[in-house]
Amino acid sequence: MNLEKLLAREFPQIEHTLSARDAMLYALGIGVGARPEAPADLQFCYEDGLRVFPSIVNVLAHPGAWVKDPAIEIDWVKLLHGEQSFTVHRPLQAGCTYVGSYRIDNVLDKGPGKGALLYMTKELREQGQSEVVASVSSTYFLRGDGGGGGTITQAPALAAVPDRAPDVTVSLPILPQAALIYRLSGDYNPIHADPAVARKAGFERPILQGLCSLGVATRAVLQACCNDDPVALKSLSLRFTAPVYPGETLVTEVWRDGAQAHFRARVAERDVVALNNGLVTLA
């Protein structure tokens, strides 16, 4: 990793017209539609009265495979998504054009052989408007890039789930072809489709996109805390702690706490926590 060139990198603003097809394809990619006759699913998958699933803000105006730029010298094959958070300031609408602005905030160097953490922020605005409609923060674990220097020495603290039984548990199956559907919303990293690339990165087969598992957990939170009303969800944050494979089942445990809720998600088949330190803010 070339820290100087990484920090100096400027991202062009990216326009994305959010079509009804985009909104429906994203929803199908995270498994919405498993209840095809339920209004709670149809609201995100059917053009009549279509609503936009809130976690789509994570993929709109995608910057593309910028980490492959040889100038910044990131070992992109070993990159993993570490943490993610998003805040929806105003519900998005199909048919509107949104503009994404990106910046690199910080880099935490964990040391030679230990990797580094890259912190980025995206702001979405409706074209021609100054108001931020959604804010997205991403943390990437650069497993092959430790020892290159950083800007901070300590990672921001994350919320811990309560030390008691969850108030509600939601189990959602993941389609075997989920990663192939979800990649059509903008994440074309071959680690999610090409078995050879996945094995080179250390996985037995293509893994599910971290943001897809986030979307599945967001579905669970909407069911558990919001009566499937997307407007009731204001923000969500979590840490990715283990890979999820297409075809597995994600079991999300939720602890309600007034205007907030904590959550984590386990892979049922392997009894491993894949998403942890989850926190949502509710309307």
C-alpha cells in the first residue's frame, strides 16, 4: 500500500439514476420476495407502490474497482469488508438521480504481516440538491498491506450486544445463487463468483458479499423492530466477523432498547457469528 498516494486520491462524483428495476433487483438480491404474496415483501419488489429498501444506500453510486489501481499498491485480492454503517436522512425514491461523493478518512496500520484498516465515507445527495439524503461509512481490512503507515493508532469503539438472551430471533435462508444476483447491484469482485479467485483469497468457494449479508440482517431488523416499515429505520452499523456462503441460513438475534436495538447474526449451519456489534436507531 502506498499511503501517500492513497490519502491523496480524489474520487469523481458519481451519478446514479435509481430506476425501479435497480430497486427491485437489489431487494431480490438480499432475499426479499421469499414471501411472494406478503405486502411486506411486495412493497420492495413490485412496481405498483414501490418503496426502496433502505440498505440500498450502500451500493448506489458505486465507485467501481478503484482498489485495483496499481498506483496505490493495495493487495486487492486480500481485501475484506470489516465494518459498515449507514444513516438514511430521507427515504430514497425510484426515478431520482443521486450523486455519490467519496473520501478516505483514515488508515490504521496494524503492522507488518497484520494488515491495515481503511476508513471511507460516502455521502449521497439528490442531483441538484445540497441536502445529504444518506451517509455511508465503510471500513476495509487490507490483509496484505500492513506496515505501510497510517493516520490513526486506535480503531473507533463499536457497540456491544447485551449479555442476556435476545428479545427476538429471525432466521432467513440465503439463496444458493444470492451472490450472483447481488453482484448485479454493483459489486463485481470476482471473489463472489469465480471459485479460482475465491480459493486464491483463502476461501473454499465464492463467499457472499458482506453488504449482501448486511441486507439480509437489515431485513431481519425490519421484521423484528419496524413491522417491515422502512421509514422506521434511521441508521444501522455492524462489524463483519466471518464470511457467509450462499445457501446458508442467517439467524439474527435482536435486543430491543427503546429507540435503539442491538443485533448480531449467526450462520446456522456452522454456528459462527458472521455479523456482530450491530446497532440500529429507530424512528
